[in-house]
Amino acid sequence: MFGECHAHLIMDGKNYKEAVARHKDGMADAPIRAGLAAWQEAGVTFVRDGGDAKGVSRRARELAAEYGIDYRTPVFAIHKRGHYGGIVGRSFDDWRDYRELVGEVKRQGGSFVKIMVSGIMDFGRFGALSEPGLEPEEIRVMIEIAHQAGFAVMVHANGADTVSAAVSAGADTVEHGNYLTDDVLRQLAGSETIWIPTLAPTGNLRGCGRFPEEAVEAIFQSQMENVGKALSLGAHVGLGSDAGAYLVPHGQGLLDEYAYMREAAGDEAVLQKAVGEAEARIKALF
């Protein structure tokens, strides 16, 4: 099985608040081991976690070898104060703060830096995000500082303009990337940035009744179409399910993601070549 290139072990695919609360009195190994065992059962031997604010991914890395898993984590993600990202990390107010957080990632043995530069999907409205992205210059500086510190950079980004800015700034991977235009897909194809489109969080919402079905289906089909276009253009596209997100369980979530990617690609040989190459590059970079 291919590796899981985007996960959050602090989450459980069911209830984020309850999952986080399991660690309120100190690190709880049982749910961490359950997630690792789920990946092991699915045949997954490589996991790249997106980080969290509680140290769960760092503990998972300590335990992962027992399950035959190569585990990478930024320890925590970094976001600008007042913007989306507190769910998985720590915030900064100015560039001095940001540099300090990058240094903290290094001190805690982080494998890479993850930055949050946009909002998340509004699953009730097609085309809408919870907030717009940061300014292109802010994104450029965040990536530049992390690269100067010797880190590869994982970028949470949605929206065409925000993803375009991240790619222009040399993002090593872009996560999610919903609502991309054809111009941005061509930009991705002409770059070294790897796109992790995380189809499962939307695809697995269909039929659950949590959000308006018409909006969910439109969001999903838009992302599926863009994945197909990206692969046909020769863009670097990798496999990551955002495991831990609602209805995306560890282990099974990656199997779901691969099934969606296979449908979007239309040609399994093309998909296997793309995700295999992307995973190899992520292992080398991160």
C-alpha cells in the first residue's frame, strides 16, 4: 500500500473535541496506538502527520517503529494569529514570533514546517471558504524563512489565488487546494510543488446528512475534475486522506482516498506512477 501523506492522529474521524479531550490529563497512548495499529493493518508503512497543538504526533513518531511505520511530523502547524489554524498548532503575531516558532520546530525535532495560509471548506456553500487566504507576500516570507532554516514546507491552502501564491513561493507540498482554476493547475504542472488534494473528507461526507447534499456533491466533483486535469497535465500529485477528519478514519481513510483518486485519474497505471513518485519525493524532502 502507498503511504499516508496527510494525517492528523490527534483526530479520530468521529468527534474532534472528544478525541482531543482524551489527552487533557496528559498524553494518552491508547488512542495513538489504535491509530498506528489501523495503519499497520491497512499495510501503510509511511505516515506524514500535519501536526497538532498537544504533542500527539510527536508521541506517535516515538511509537511508530513498533508498528513498522516511518512517521514524519512538524510537531505543530504554524498560523497567523486571528486566522485559521489553532486546531492543529500555534500562532504568531510578527516575523520575530514566526522565526521563533520555526526554531521551536527544530528544537522539538520536527521533520518539516507546516504553515496554514487559508481557511477551510464551507461545506454548506459551493465555492466558499471559512476565510480568504493570507497575502502573497506573507506566504512568500513564511516559506522563505522555513526554507532558510533547512526545512521543507507543507502548506495548508485553499482557493486559486492562495495556492498560486504558495506555488510561486516554492511550497514543497500544497494540501487540499480546493477551487483551483485551469491556470493554477498549469502552474502546478510547471512547478516542483506536490499537490495533496485530500478527496476523502468531502467524498466521505456524501449521504451522511451533515451538510446540504447538493453543495457537498458539487465541491467533491469539482475537486475530482481538477485532480484528473492535474494528472493529465503532468503535475506532481500525491496521496493523502487527511486521516482523522470527520468520517476519514486512520487506515481506511487512505483506502478511500486511493479509490477516489483512481476514479479521478481514469487510468490506474497513471495514478500509481504519479503517487509513487510523489511519495518518494516527499520521503526525500520531509
